[in-house]
Amino acid sequence: MTSLPKVSVIIPVHNDGKYLHNALQSVFRQKYRNYEIIVVDDGSEDAETRQALKQINQPEVRVFFKKPEGVSAARNFAIAKADGAFILPLDADDLLGIGFLDQAVKVLTYHQEVKVVCGDIEMFGIRTGIKKLPEYSMEMLLGQNTMAVTSLFRKSDFLETDGFNVNMRAGFEDWDFWLSMLEGGGDVHKLDVVAVRYRIKKESRNFSLSHTQMKQLRKQIYENHKTLYAKHFFDPLNSFEYDLLVNSREYKLGRKLLKPLRALYSKLR
């Protein structure tokens, strides 16, 4: 029986040493065993991270050190070192969902039309809950990121792109990458399982961006993929800006205040 492909789990680290052990353990607990783990330290300064990196002695884990250039450069560096046919990014402060790897490898192995296998997100930390991601369509992906960076893809497909955009250090680099990966076609398969447990901290990048930064990043996404946006229409109600609006405190408060007024208006009619 032919063995299933090797997976390279890539973990960039920048001052996240206190979480790294748990991230590694979440990979070790996977049922699927044909993997390697590539840890890339992106110029960490804190002693706790340096100590955590020194303590890694598992044979399936390789550790590299580089100057700080941001998470995109670290991921690209790790993938260049990867021996696996399949790539799975995992951030050092997150946890790989139980059972995701085994199911994802089987889909990507036996369905050549599929370029990316993703799953849902379980948030923990200062915010909790399951985020059920929508089924893939390019129109939806143009409106907002519909996949966690912890999704499985082929190294060969990665090499057909320019990799993760090193100019997008403030965020959205994974969204930009998925657009690059899929602009030439290919399917996305969403598993009905948690792909990643996403740690929410006060300093988490995507939860600490200002409105101005988000506008700038949205503009950069558009500039990077003008041709793709010209080919497809996305419904503004599916945009990430709309999601931010309807989930804001102000919007929810406004709906609450308007509810009795609407009831009174209905009676007067």
C-alpha cells in the first residue's frame, strides 16, 4: 500500500515561546504520523522564547533562526526548507485541531482538483466560540477571508505563486495568499471539523487593527489582485467590512433601541 504524502507543518515564532510547547503537542497528538515540523524563529528577543527553542529535541522537529522580517518571510523561509509534499502553516500561539490533519491529507491526496483543505476555527482566550466558515466561492473570498491560515495545500501549488506577501506585515497576508493560490482555478474543500484553535489575545494582530489600517490593507488586497476583482462580482453584504459593522457594539445597540420603535410604528399603521 502506497504511503500517504509527508506533511511539513511550519511554525513561525516571534516572542511566542511560552505557547510553543502546546502548539507542538497539538501536532504530536494527531493520528496522522507522516509529518515533519519546521520551526522558524523570526528574530525573537525574549529569553523565554530562546529557552523554549533550546529545549526542542524531538527528531521530527527542525529549528531555524533568521533575522526579523515578519511572519510572511518566516513562512516562505520554512516552506523553502520543507521536505513534505503538503504544507500546513500553524502559528506558534495556536493549536492544531484534533483529527484535522488525517482527514485533510486524504482529501488532498485523492482529489487533484482540490488546492486547499480547510476547516472551522475554535477561538479561545479572551474570546471563545466556534467560527463556522462558509463554503468556498471566489466571489466570497474576494469579499473576505474565508479560510484560516492553518489549511493544507501542496508545496507544488505554493511554488506557482510568489508566496506570502512580505509587504503585508500588518495583517491579511493569508487572505492575499489564498487569492494568489486560487486565481488560476482549483477547488477548496471545507471539512466539518475544527482545523485550528485560535488563541485570542489583546495583542492579536487581526483584533487590534484600527479602522484606518483595515482600510489600507483592504486597498492593498485590491491593488494586488485588480485583474481578479475585475473578473468577479462580490456582494458587499459578504464583505469583511459589513461583518465588522453588524457585529459592532454600536450596530447591535442601535438595533436594540429601534426594536420598540418599529413595534410602535407597526401598531400605528
